[in-house]
Amino acid sequence: MCKVITPGEEHDHGPVCEPAGIAELLRESHVGELETTGDLIARMHMIEDAEVAHALFHLVEKKRRLSDDLWLLLRRVEDRIFESGDAHGHTHSH
């Protein structure tokens, strides 16, 4: 059985096999990446040491690429949900 993670609820992470559960875990990971990237950028602007600020700049670039990759993976998983029609819950033409 797969458990979908919902923000604001206490939950244990376990194996997830359904696309909706996978998408939710990826979404949670993406949010975490965005938050830590924002924190890193804020610290980069606070640090006056040019060498350290430059190194942090490159780390932010890497985190942005990671965030992009997570977003694309999330979109691929969400596409599976919409292509299957399971998320719609009923049939009719749009």
C-alpha cells in the first residue's frame, strides 16, 4: 500500500509506488530545494569575503540545476497521472 504525504500532517516516509504519491514526495523535495536555495542566496549576500561569496555563487548555480531537474522529473510523473485519466474520476469529453 502506498501512502500519500500531505503537508502539515505528521507522517513517516515509506515506500511509494503510485504516481500521485511519488509526485507528492518529489514536490516536497522541490520545495525543500527552493527553500535552501533561498537561504543560501541570502547568506551569499551577507558574506563580504569575495572568495567565499564567489564559491557560494557557484553552489547556487548547482542548486538551480538540481531544482530544474527535480521540477522536470515531477512534471513527468504528473504527466503519467493525467495521461492515465485516473485523477479525473469520471468520464466526459472536454
